[in-house]
Amino acid sequence: MNLTVSIRSGSASLPRVEVREAIADEHAAAGRVTAEAYREFVRPGDDDWERYLLRIADVASRADQTTILVAVEDGRVVGSLTLEIDGRVRDDEDDEQRPLEAEEAHIRMLGVDPAARARGVARALMAESEARARAAGKTFMTLNTTHRMKAAQAMYERLGYERTPDIVFPDGFVLLGYTKQLSVSARESRGNEGA
């Protein structure tokens, strides 16, 4: 399942962006793009965020447990998203991380190259992740973000995500929770009638 979109800005048509599952040769580029997208949120001396950048850049370490989606424009990765459908990527520092519910898919580590922002790349990655979750029989999508990521919060809300309880870590760090019910398309519903 691949999504190819033409992204328009004003009257000029921009190159086509293909959203699809990453191949192994793209893992390093996807990691670089994601880490660069998050770099603006790192405050000087914030060692926790610096470690997090290293972890999100290591796409290969989670690719066998998740679906790594990439947005590719003119052969270059301009965005990436990690989709958890069958299980969670284990966070070493989170001993109480809850498993996915049977009907749940979870989005992590969405990042868009700063030079490709505000052109619909993140929305296209989100749309593809939701389509893949629906195809896997999931009925709702969850994700987390931080207070620092205001543009992401606004986009999630525009896409129909609603706030859920936050996760507060012992050091006071807060992850904002979001969820969205995934509707089943009429076509998918008809395909399941005989099941």
C-alpha cells in the first residue's frame, strides 16, 4: 500500500511525494531526517533530549518490530514515521510502558525535514499510517507528543485526534496523549460482510 500525492503550494505545483514503507537502504536517511526535525526542541544542556535524538535516528533497530513509513520526493527521504501495529518498541527508560490493545495502532517519531515542512508531508504520512492501521483491523490510533511541539499538536487536532490522559514521568516530563477512532471504509465493510 503506497500513497503518492501531489502537494500544491499556492499556484505552483511541487514535486510528487510518495509515502511508502522504507527499504533498509533508507533507514539511515529516515533517521537523519527525523532527528533533524526534532533538533529544534533540544535546549542547550538537555542530555535527555540529546540521547533521544540518537535513539530516534536509529531506525534500523526498530524496523523489524514496526512499520517505518517514509515520504520520498525526487528520490530523497523528506519525512518518516514509525507505526506500531503488532507491538510496541520497548523503551529502556519506561518500565511501565503499556502494551498495545488488540484494536490499537500507535504512531511514534513523526518527523519532516525542516525544508519540506508546511507542504502536507506530515499529513500524507499520517493518512498512510491510518490506512495501514485500518487494513490491519485496528479501530483506533494513539500517539504522544510534547508541550514543545505546538505545530504537531495543532495538526493532530485538525486531523481529528482528541486529547487523552497525559503520561507524566517521575522527573516531571510530560507526554501529551492523543487518540482517534478509525472509521472503516464502505469498501472494507462490504469485504467483511461474508466473514
